[in-house]
Amino acid sequence: MTDQLLEFLTVYGLPAAALVLAIGQAGAPLPTSLALLTLGALAANGDTVLAMAFIWALAGTVLGDQAGFVLGRFVARSAGDRPGFMGGLARKARRAEPTMARWGSSSVFFTRWLITPLGSAINIASGFTGLAWSVFTVWSVLGEMLWVSIYIGLGYVFGSNIETLAGILGNMSMALAMLAAAALIGWQLMRAVRKAQARSQSD
């Protein structure tokens, strides 16, 4: 995958990288983290300018976030329980609603760079739940700036081992996502137990 991505980005340049990142952030299963690491490696090898790699990558990630938000606001909200792709988006947004309720708008920021597996779902849920576009955009841009900086920087420094590095970082992100989900479920269970205890005492 790394060799193919390196070849693709070398041939088609930074606009292609931005497109990959935009589609990935919108929800498609593309190796966005690996793409950022690859951009850093290309900059380290002198195949592109580091500042331009950052600008194109940031533009692509923010564009993908905006696409997910629009899908949630205007498409997933009206999809209801319909089958197919649109219904899948609506269900994805519903699954992310508890995270939005727990963390609020800051969930957009943290899922850009810390708990990245939840990122695309939070994009859709932000539009689905009616989060203000300006608030979403501010948190999105701040989070993506941090994520792009970290991953391009790591690719720049560890360019010769980016596939191994991508695997390690991916496992860490998935572990954090699972911990966040477990914490959320635990919090919901505690609330349910307390409500049940309150009802039994009132009875």
C-alpha cells in the first residue's frame, strides 16, 4: 500500500493527495493517515515543498469534513430508516449522537487528531444534530491543523519507516476509540443505575 500510494502521489502531486484526504474524511475507507505520512516523506526526500504539502493536506481534510457535515445536515437527516447508502449514513449519525451529547462541539476537535476512527461519523452527526456550521468549522479547522502537522511531521522525520509507523498509530487510534466508547457506555450505565435507584427510593 505504501509503495502504491507513494507512486500515486509522486505522479499526480499534491492535488491528488488533497482529493484522497477529502474523500477519506467524508467517510470513504481510504488510508488518510498513511497519505499524510507519505506527504511528509516526500517532503523529506525533496519531492515536494513541506509548506505546500501542509496547505494542500489541510485543504483536503477540511473539505472532507465539510462534505460530511453537509451530508448529515441535508441528506442523512431526511433518510430515516431507508435502506441503502443514505440510510447507512443516517444510522452512522445516530450511533455518533451519544458522543456528541457527551462531549459537545469539542468532539469535533478531538476526533480530528486523537480519536480519528470516529471522525467521519462525527462529521455526519454534527450536521444531523443541528450543530452550528460556524462552530463545526472552527473546531474542524483547529483539529485538522493539529492532525496534519503531527502526521506530516512524523512522515518527514521517519520517512523510511512510514508503513510500520502508520500501523502503530492506527492501532493507537483504534484503542483510544474503543476506550472512549467503553467510557461512554459505562457513563450511560451509571446514569441508568442512578435513575433506577432514585425511582426505587421514591417508591
